[in-house]
Amino acid sequence: MFSSHSHSGQFCMHAKGTLEEVVQSAIQRLFSTYGLSEHMPRYKPEQLYPEESHLTTMDLERMYDQFLQEAARLQQKYSGQICLLIGLETEYFGLESIQYVRQLRRPHRQSIWRAATTTTAAAAIEETSLPSPSSSSSLSSLSSLSSTTTAPLVTLPQVQYIVGSLHHVHGVPLDFSQEFYLKALETVGNGSWETLFREYFNAQYEMLQGLEPEVVGHLDLVRIFFGAIPGCHHHHHQGHDQEEKENHQHQNRLTEELWGLVKRNVDFVITYGGLFELNSRAWKKGLANAYPQRDILEYILSKGGRVTLSDDSHGPEDVGMFYNPELKGYLEEMKIEKVYYLSPNNHDDSRPYPTRASMATGSFQHVHIRSIPLASLKFYQK
């Protein structure tokens, strides 16, 4: 069993437990491959969530660098028990975010945080305005800063893959709370869910083009609180009759224009070889199925798109959440016979499934895509 998307309370304010506890839970629940994909930093104060009001953007950078180092330690410590992949989940606030992610993917990226071993050094860091990751002067600025510290810069572990996700539209978070979702509806959509969805899928396309993520995260997250919009609701299929099934399949049915945007996004991902995650956390949010919902998944499958599995865990108790029976049943109902997962490319030089490795974006430089028959998966059951 595997998952490509996870978080821990050690590095994410709305999650629980340490990263090592998440890994130990994955081992106990017989996962063979597990992706560690904490959120990338955000670089402007207005992009912080309310739960992060006590933090600064510098704190987020520090936390992310510490995550990479801890993930690498765990990767080594548990190498005989589980294959751990080091990744990140993207944030997207516009085209500048593409440069941020590319910088985070850069080999031999260095961190100043472990270098601050004295009070003087720590004060120097706090008083220094760090350049943005897209700045060409970043390395020289860091080198200058390191001269005030008592230890050398730390070279950080390589990011092996990214989960390409969108959590905001025009800077307003969609999934933090129902309140913020309705705010996005008003400020971004001018009260129209169709407009909000259009802005979401257009921003998603920009992100996909700029980054070519190995895994596309919760493709239709914009549906998360759709049922809170006055006059709108989700359909929940209980399997009683054909009419109910048909209603379920058209959960907040997309307009013709929106379908065009979704198809454009899906087709692009298929072109470069990315994977679409089936994200089981959607059930925790009250949706009928894992992201993406049935209508979009049907289109992905009809075009030969490849799906992977993600629990999007936010702590050790979430590992394998809803994999059995919900996710297993969803896969069987959709007649998916095999699923795909990422594997480190240092195992061999072959690429079992085609991808378009891009030096510009960094995609598919450090992982391969492999497959496993659905019948061979051993689903964890609580």
C-alpha cells in the first residue's frame, strides 16, 4: 500500500503528531511506500492562515528546511522497513509561486537555520531580510549571512517530487474553513459559484503548466464546501436505485464552460505523464467520493489518465484513512484494475511508464512511475 500525500503536526499547524510518528504508523499499517509532502513555505504575511498568527514567513521557511532534514533522517533510519519519498505540496498565489517552487526543487539548496548556533548568529538572522527564493542574489546573501555564524551552511536534501495543489483563489483560502470558502465565493466569484470554479481551474492550469507536478493534488478541491452555498447541495449516493446513482454522478454538475476547463487541465497532465491522486480525505469533508469526484474521474479514465492513492493524512491516526472500505470500493466501482505510484529512480535506469521529464520544471528527475494491480493491494483496515 502507498500514499503520495501526507502531513504532520510537527510541520503543519492543523495536523497532529510528529513526522516520525506518522512514519511509524505507516509501517505499522503495512505501507510499502509513503510520501512525506509538507506544505511549502509562504513568503508574504497575508498568505498565513489564522492558526499561524504567531509565526512569520521566516518561521515557515525555517520549518520547511527542518522538515527536509528530518525527512532525510527518517528515510535513512527506516530504509529497511518502508520506502519514504521526500516531497512538498505546493501553494499557488500567482506566477511568482512557480519560481518559489522551482527554487525549492533546486539541487544542493542551502539553509542558514542550522548555522545559527549562537545568540549573536540568531540575532543576525532575525535582523536580516532574506531575499525571495526567486532572487538571483539569494545564494550570495546567504553566504554573506553565514559569515556571521559559527557553523557552515547546511546543504538540504533533494525534493524528489511535488504534489501540485491549489488551496487559494486570488489569495483567499478555500479549504481552511467554510467561512473562508464563502468569502472566496463573494470576493472572487461575486456570489457565483461558476465564477469561483472558473478562477480556480484557470489558476490550476497556470500551476500545472509552470510546474508539471508528478502528482496532482485534490484536483477539484474547489468543491469542498459547495454544499454551504445557498441553493446548492451535494448528493450522497447510498446505492438504493438508479435515479439516486445518476443524481450522485452529477454532484454540483459543471457547466459546459467549466467542463472545458477541467478537460484542458486533465489533458495537459496526461500529456506530460503526471498522476492524479485519489485523495481519501474528501470523505472526512463530507464529499460523496475521494477527490476528484466521479464525473472528473470518469473523464480521466476515459482519456487513459493514471491514478495514484493518497490519504492526505494529517497525523498518525489518519494514515490509511478511508482506504478500506471507501477507497477500495470507489476503485472497484470505477473498474480501475491497476493503480500507479512513485518510486525512487536510483533503483535502476528504466522508466516503466512514459513521462516527459522537464529540466525547466524539475518534474520526473528523481522518481519513476510504477504500477500494481488493484487485486494485489493490501488495504489497511482499522
